[in-house]
Amino acid sequence: MQEEIHYAARCDAKVLITGESGAGKEVVARLIHASSIRNRSPLVTVNCAALSETLLETELFGHVRGSFTGAYRDRLGAFEQAHRGTVFMDEIGETSPRMQGLLLRFLETGEIQRVGSDQVQSRVDVRVIAATNRVLVDAVANKTFREDLYYRINVIHMRVPPLRERLEDIPLLLNFFLEQFARQYQVERPNLGDDAMQALCEHAWPGNVRELKNVVERLVVRARSGEIHRDDLPLEVLRTSTPAIVPPTPTTRAAADVLLERLINGGESFWSCVYTPFMSRDLTRDDLRTIVRKGLERTSGNYKVMVELFNMPADDYKRFLGFLRKYQCHMPFQQFRSAASSRDGTKAGQPPQSGRMAASA
């Protein structure tokens, strides 16, 4: 991988980085930029999966004053901000067909036309590095990703292997993150006992490097002595006693089921269990929509009850709905109430029978 990074840094070609979520694609992009001749100019990162089409267009191309409500001044987009530098487009496979067309035009011309403007504002010199955890070849075959855009961004293709395929990197990563978090929290760096090191090396790491980093941070924060042993490790690590084979790309349904279990039976808050990984690009909008749908099925379409079900304070109701609407994950409640009525034997549009009437029926 180091040789590939060096090769990509020596040229100015576009790069497509693929690999599972959390495998370290953004780290590779940062290393390419840092080793290239563009390293004195900005590296701007844009998460395509966390933004709606309208917000993503503004984020990339900017907007002019008055182009929409709240646009009180002109705003530079990521491409203009990164002039002579690099733009890292994470999860480019989540973009809409219209956005793919806009990206293709920009990659061909380098011209910036801000949202709300009828003319080209500028022409920029930007290197684009894109990343995705999807198989774009399949998306091209299914007509969900433009073939011409795929070949435009896939000049240099780099695959970041999942952590379970490079177990030899685990001790190095553990030592690196132990040093990093010890400095961050200004505590003495704890040492890993042999039993803890063995358990960590045997864990499957379905969350890849990001999961390992989070585990190390937790260990550093909670360290009570100068050495960490097996009993100090999180339960999800201890449950994996031997290397497991994990599917390369877990389905949205499987991911949603795991998170729903943590919300309902584990008592975790929606904000820590779902919101945080969504904002850090561990979850896609499809994942979030699936979780919301499952919650509505359990609450018969009642969002207020779902707030309680997902372990949020009642005061978070408006914040929760605002978050869902912002990322286009809010769903009409009527279909879920109709489904619940059908299960109860109640016809849509009619009030349910009283207990006495139901008993006599």
C-alpha cells in the first residue's frame, strides 16, 4: 500500500479508493495529498453520503447571495476552496444521477457555476480523490452510477484491504493509537498485556481501523493501572475468541438490526448509537432510513413514542424530526398506522372497537 501511495502522489491523476467502511480510505487520501506537490494547498473533505442533493451541490460548488432562503452572502464551495489543492469526495457512490452529471461536467472543464448563478464564476485547478465502500462496477451495470463518470474518476484505483486481511498491522496500529490518546488526554501511556494483545489480534474487527481506534480510546480513558489485560477489553472484543470471517459489505438490513437491538434492548441513546456513526460516515442514509422505518413499525407510526423507544429525552422530539428531515429520512406516519390497524383487525378510517364490543364480536 505504501508503494501505491507513493506512486499516486507522484502524479496528478484522479484516484478512486475502494474498501469497507472504516478501513482507512480517508487516511490514504491524506497521505497521497501530503506526499504530492499540492501539499501546500488545502485538502478539503466532503462526505457525499451525509448531505442531500441540494446541500451537496452547495457544498461542492458554492452559492450566490439570494439563491435560496438563508443565503445572505456568496459562499465558496469545496472546489474553489481547494484551488491548487485536493478535494476528497468520500462515498461518491451515494450521489444522485443529477449530481453525477454535474461532477462529470466539472471534471471535464474545471468550471465553477455556483448555485443561483446563470454564469461561470471561475475555473479552478483541483485534484479529485474519490472513495466508496460500494462496488461501482455493479452500480454501473445497474444504471445507478454513470459509466462515463466511473471511468473519469477511476484513473488510479487503490483498494484498502479490511483490517482482518492485514492482521500484522494491528500491533502497530494499537501502539500508534495508545500514544495518540495518551497525549490527547494527558495520561501515562498504558501497556498491553500479552493476553489483551492476543484477544485484540483475534478479533474480527468488522468496523476495521475506525473500530480499533474507538476501542483504544475507550481503554486509555478507562485505564486504572499501567497495564491493560484481557478482562479490561470491551465485551464485543472478548466474544470473538478466534478470527471470524465477516462478509465484506454487510447489508443495510443486518446493520439496522444490530443497531436496533442496541437501541431497544441495550438501552443506548439514538444520538450515540446512530447519529454519531452516521455523521462520521459509518452509516449511510439507507441505513438510517431502515432504522427509522423499523422504529415506526414498532410504534405504529408515532414519532413521539419512537423518541422514547430510542432512549431520547422528550424535549429532543423537534431536534429528532429536524435531523431526519435535513437528511431526507423522515417518513409519513400514515402508512404505519394503517398497517397497525390492519393487524388489529380494524378497518382504515374507522375507530377501534371498545373492549366490550370486541368481546361480544
